[in-house]
Amino acid sequence: MPVISKEAFEFKKQLENMKHIQNIALCGMFIALYIVLSYFNIRITENIEVRFAFLALAMAGCYGGPVMGMTVGIASDILSMVMTAGKGASFFFGFTISYALLGFLFGFLFYKTKTTVAQAAAAALCYFLVGITLNTVWLHMMYGMPLQALFVTRLIKELILLPVNGIMLYVIVRFLVQALSRAGIIQRKSA
């Protein structure tokens, strides 16, 4: 069984599918889910918190492929910043790039394939790599924090959260595929 389906590379077909009312509605649902989940972080220490919003990007990528995952990543970040603009949150376009990339990568890994532990681990690794590279650079650019110190702090944080994120991705994506299969929306099995 291939880790990445050949349909994940059919961008033109995915763009065509984005024109269907059901897919537009599901994009809106995934965006709303992202925004809601962004309010439910679990703080473990001052620097470490478990976040759930990225799971909405994984679900969008699983359902609609890299194109939908990327679209939801972009729209979710922009809309969540618009909604929290008066609460001291600042917008930085770099994070929009990070979430677009994550949605795109999640789409590659989960679109029209069986959900496996290897895929969830690869998706968690993507989240880890974006967190320690791009997001570290964006925070350095925004706040002027020393890059090396920021990298070390974020590396430790992301290493601790790597298995947690992998488990969450596996469970949530498997559940989504099973639910959509039972509803007759997609025709594939989770394992």
C-alpha cells in the first residue's frame, strides 16, 4: 500500500472538486473547526502547550487533498487573526505560509489512502519540522529574539510534543475516515 496516493498529485482535479457546494461547505466547516480548536490549548508549562487546531488542517487534507488542506490553512489563519485582532494578537503572514504548507503536506499524506501509523508519524514529523524551522524564524522576525536560543527552546518543546501530535493525528484522521465512510461520503477504509 503506497504511503501517498496518486490522486494526491492530481491538483487540477482537486481544484475542480473545490467548486462543488459540498466541498465548499466542508471547507467552511474545517475553517470553523480550526478557529474553535485554537481556543482549546492545554498549557503544560510556560513554554509547552498541546494545541489542537492543526487537526482541522489534517482533516481538510484527508478529505480534499493538498489543495483543500492548503486552502483551509490559509483561510483559517487569516480568519482567526481577524477574529482576535482586538485581543492583542498580531498578524504575521509567515504563519499563514506555515499553515498553508502544513495543510498541503497533510493532504499529501492522508488523501485517499489508508490511515497508518507511518502516515501519522510522517505528518507529526512535518508539523515538527515546520515548528522548529519556519515558525522559529517567524518568531525571530516578529520579536527579535535570539535565533539560536529560540531554536533550542522550540526544539525541546517540539520534541516533547512530537509523539503526542502523532497519536492525535492517527486517532482523529482514522475517526474522520471511518465517519465519512459510514456516511457514504468517501469510499475507503481507515485500516
